Amino acid sequence: MSLQGKHIVLGITGSIAAYKAAILTRLLVKKGAEVQIVITPAGKEFITPVTLSALSGRPVISEFFASKDGTWHSHVDLGLWADLMIVAPATASTLAKMACGIADNMLITTYLSMRAPVIVAPAMDLDMYRHITTRRNIEKLAQDGVKVIEPTVGELASHLEGKGRMEEPENIVCFIEEYFASQNYLQGKKVLITAGPTYERIDPVRFIGNFSSGKMGFALAEECAQRGAEVWLIAGPTSLSITHPLIKRIDVESAQQMHMAATDVFPQMDAAILSAAVADYRPQEFKTEKLKREGKEDFSLNLTINPDIAASLGQMKGAEQTLIGFALETNDEMQNAKKKLEKKNLDFIVINSLQEKGAGFGGDTNKVTILMRNGDHVSFGLKSKKEVAKDIIDFVFHIKSSKEN
Ligand code: CTP
């Protein structure tokens, strides 16, 4: 399986098995993953960051601050960036710190900030591994949801024979692939996503637009592709870029162009997510010459209604297709959203309330409520748009019966 585009944080700690982390890095990178290494001070005694950064293609992070210019390494950013964190090798000391939250190095602070699943591959001497304290720490981590790749039995660095050898890098990669395969529940599905604003031309230099950045739609496209779906991303004018091989991007400018592109591809789709902020109206007439002020005190523009993409797709929708809309509201969120859901024949509507701080246009965070056809709804906390996208996709396509977090 390809790990194309997967963001993996690889934690390396002070064990002789650290040399195997170099092979693990190489294998992950070869499979297409982006690997960010975080190494403990003891880890650096066993393997040099130069080797690791050459293999990963990224600077290795070890200290809280970059030594040259004192730039702060943000463990919080890493926690949001990662799709998976793996600590390999994980020493008894690191496992103990993880279990207790002793955040005295960059690796543990990264672990504590991690929003993605975490795997550990312990490596230590057999007596340390079977010690009641280590057993207890591993059990505690497993209870906390950390996945443990058991060490294997064999000759150890101490020349003793027993259980404590870190699993071979090839097998760790298989474990990681299996994890991502289980997340691939949209494989074989086709999803259409509209994103960003539309620009409605007035004359050659002016347009009517809005503050939508497209970030929410792009995050949704990325999440669908990460889960194996083929994505058609119809984007209004935005400076964002996206590179996932499963995403086909169609750039448009106006609502009419977006409508044409969306209605064209929708019949082949399994689902459509309409996150674009489409202009409801456009100038009745496009002036080919720049409009002049010419001493006018007042100026009015005649507007005409744009096609409603969501409503058109709602009419076209077949029994097997799922349609998800957004509702950006400033007041009476539930009633307005419910009306839109019914009028446009949507299956789900994601409500953004502009009354919520950190929600809506432009920013990097959002806070949403998903309303279903039967009137049930589920609300999520304030999160990064990437995480909100994960919640929406998991909820809508994996159907979680209820979730509040
Ligand atoms: N939408 C669309 N085409 C339009 C207008 C809206 O596809 N011309 C979609 C949006 O992408 C969103 C949903 O319809 O998924 C609701 O958009 P919103 O702007 O909140 O609602 P409107 O129907 O435009 O209603 P109003 O502006 O009166 O709130």
C-alpha cells in the first residue's frame, strides 16, 4: 500500500535499536510518507541527526528551540500536522514518561500534543521489559489508546536471549500500512467538493466576492483523499494549493461556472460536499469597459440571481448519492439550516455560526454542528479546519451514532 502524502512523526529514543529507525525512515519515505523525526537527547547518542535528516529530507527536531536562531519548535503544530505518530525504538524511560506525562523533552511534549493515533515499538533488555513497572506503563499506555508493537524474542545487545528486540522495520511498516488501510473506507468512492468564494465580474477590474478562503473545502478534499476517495475539487478563486494524487482540481471563477462544472460531474459521484460560498447574485450585465465615476453621487448595480448549485444537485440526486451542504448563519441557526436542508434536498447540513468565536470564514479554526434529515444533530468543539474536516467525513461517511467532543 502507498503511504503517499501521509504525515508521520517518528520519535526516536536512546536505545541501540535506534539504528533501525534509519531503515524505518527510509522505508516510510520510499512509500511516499512525509516523515518528521523527533529525537530525544539520549537518542542522538545512538544515531546522528545528520543521517536521519538526510533520509527523511527534513531537519530533525530534538530541542525545544532551534540552536542557530532560537526559533521555537512547536510541538502543538506537529500534533496537528501528523496523521500518525510512532515511537520506535521506545525505551523503558520514554514509555514511563509517556504513561505519566513527564514532558521534559520535545518528544514527550509532542506526544502530549498529538491529535493523531500513536504507536510505540518498545526496545530494551529482557529484564527491563518484563519488570512490573514497565509492564504497568505499557498497560497504561494501551488503556490510553496507544497501539503497542510487541518486541520480539532473540539475542539482545547485552548478549542475553529474550524478549526485548524492537520489531523489524519492515514489519513496523506493515503495521502502519494496516492501520492506514483500516482508515481507507472511502476507497472506490467518488466525491465532489465545492470550495472557496465565487467572483462575479462587474467590469474588467471589479467583481462581487466574499471573504471565503476555501480552507474548509480544501481540508475536506484532503481528508476524503486520505481515506481513499477520488475527489473532484471545484474551487473558486483562492491562493490555496493541494497536491494529493487522488484530487482533481477544477478552477472556476463565477457561480455559473461552478454550477456548470458541478452538474457536469455529479452524475458519476457517490457524494458531494458543497462548502463553497457561492454568490447568490451577479451583475445583470458585464461591462466590457471599466465603469467611470464621472461625478456620479450615487451608483446602483442591477443584480440577477445565480443558480443554486446545492438545489440543482438536490434535484438530480439519485437514491445512492449523498449530498452535504453548509449553512453559514448569523442568527436562528437551527431553523434556517433545517429549511435549507429540506429545500435543497440535502442529507446533512453543516452549520457554521458566525456568533461562535473562531468559526466561519478565513481563519484556521471552525466550530460546527451537523444536522441530519431526521432532525438529530451533533455538535463539535472548536478545532482546526483539518480536524473539523476529519470529524465531518468520519461522521457523514462512517456514521457515528453520536459524538460530542
Ligand atoms: N449554495 C450553492 N449555490 C448557491 C448558494 C448556496 O451551492 N448559489 C450552497 C452552499 O455551498 C451551501 C448551501 O448551499 O452548501 C447553503 O448556502 P448559504 O449561502 O448558507 O445559503 P443560501 O441558500 O445562499 O441562503 P441565504 O444566503 O439566504 O442564507
